Amino acid sequence: MLIKEILGNTAQQSLDKLTIDLLEIEWYEATKRIQRKTSNGGTDLSIKFLKEGQRLHEGDILYQDNEKAIVVHIKPCDAIVIKPKTMLQMGTVCYEIGNKHMPLFIQEELVLMPFEMPMFRWLEASGYEPLKEEHQLLNLLKSNVEPHGHSGSTSLFSKIINIASKNE
């Protein structure tokens, strides 16, 4: 079955009386625009999102007929959990994690990221008091601007600054 668009989400749309067939995915599969998966009920799916920025979310409805609906479920995983005590600590920890190009999730009052022991130890040594807990990673913070590098390549921002400074 080819899926080119999301039909809705269970948060806004009731699926009473329909059989729910879950498509269980890992957190990192939510951003993939092209993938092949099999639902828990055995339906083979080919997901092909053509537009930039399309991604899967918890509760997205991928297929629906009179009898069943195929719905996305993001599986819980081990996560590093930080509950910042102040806005300064929130900003600092988000900056530090983002500077390491690690995925970052903000959910309620928590900063979450997929569990990695080296990052856990680094956060511990830096005084952030991280915890290891199982969570669904749902709200990916799009913390990076378009792809960039630190290897001497000139970014668009740098080019604009250079042009602007020549005109002064």
C-alpha cells in the first residue's frame, strides 16, 4: 500500500468502531520521508512523502476505510531526561546538546534525548543531574538551521554578512 499523505490524527479525529492497526516506529523513523514498513496487522506500507518537512507523528492516520485504520505509534525508548531548574539552565543544556548535533526533544518541563552513555556521563559531570528513563520521544526540537559545517565551508549567513560589511 502506497502512503503519500497523512489523513488526520487521532488527537482530532475519532476512530470509534474501527479496528486500529498500529504502525509501530522508532523515534528516528518519524523524520524519514521514504520507507517501507509493515503494520502490526501485516499490511505492507510504502511511505513516500514528496514535500520537505513532512514527518510522522504519534496518532497519525495513514489509511482508513469502513473497517480499519492504520495509525502511527512511536515506541518508547531509553532516554536521557533532564529537568532544568531555571530558564538559564534550560537554555544552557539545550545549547550544549545542540552544539554536539544531538537530537533534542522538549516535552512538558523536560529536556529529553535518546540515551547514549557518553552523553549521559558528560551531562552528569557538567552538573545537570540527568536520569535514564523510558519515554516516547515525540516533540523533536528543530534546533538546527539548514545543514551547515564547521570544516571551513562558507555558510549563506557568512556570505550575507560579508556582502553587508563591504557596503558600509
